[in-house]
Amino acid sequence: MPQKEKRMFIDMVGRLSWETQLHLDERHHHFYINKLIIIVISVLLMFLAAVNVYYVAVLYEDLNGIVDNMDSMHSNMQQVSRRMMHITDNVKEFDIYMRRMDNIVESTGTMAAMMPSISASMQNMDKDIAMMDADMEKMAGGMLHVDQRFKHMTQGVTVMRHHVREIARPMGAMNPFMP
């Protein structure tokens, strides 16, 4: 091989070596950038996972609070329902007393015949007692309706409490795994 051809071969091998090293350096640089991006994304994903676990824990506590409030509401509704039943019983007793007033009305009618000077007042009193009797019957009926409504509300709260517990139960199973 002549000298010129040797020189061209050496130059070509040198350029090839230089191009190969440039390619390796560029590849190394891209691998380094990819590694940095993967690390940054991993850190962000870990942060998001921590935030999600925190929100799940907060949600679990909130659901427990809702269940506790539902329990309290249910017991209060039952207590109010018992009190409403007591009031209904009292209204019924009062209604019975008002029915006994009919005998008083008859007696006052006899008195009115005996005492003409107070007859007009007794007649007004007779009308008022009859109106009171009618109003008390209406009130007793209204109290029965109120009592029924409270029973329905108590049943609704019982169903709602059951459903919230069903929602909170899977969260309770996950709670030991959470920080």
C-alpha cells in the first residue's frame, strides 16, 4: 500500500473513532437526561401517593364522623318519638276530660234555666266548650299524624345509617394499611 492510501485509511479510522465516541457521548447524555426524568416522575408519583393516602384517611375519619352523627340522630329521633307518644297520650287523656265536660254543659244548661240573669253567659260558655271539644279532637288527630311522621323519619335515619356504614366498611378494612 502506498503512503497516501495508508494515510487515507488512518484518517478514515480516526474519523470513525471520533464519530463513534461522539455518538457514545451523546447516548450517555440522553441516558442521563432520561434517568433524571424518571427520578423526578418517581418523586412526583410518591408525593401523589402520599397525598392520596392522606385523603383516604381523612375520608375515612369523615365517614366515621357521619356514622357517629347518624347514630346520635337516630337515638335523638327515637327519644323525640317517645316524647311525641307521651304527648299524644296526654292529648287523648285531655280529650277524655273534655268529653266529660258534656255533663257540665248539661248542668250549666239547667242552671241557666234557673238563673235567667246569667243565661246568655252560659250559652256562650256552652258554645266555647263545644268548640274546645272539637279543637281537642282535631289536635289529638294531628298529634297522631306527627307521631307517625317521626316514626317514618326515624326509619329513614336508620336506613341512611346502614348505608353509610356499608360505605365506610371498606374504608375500615384499608385503615390498618394507612399511615
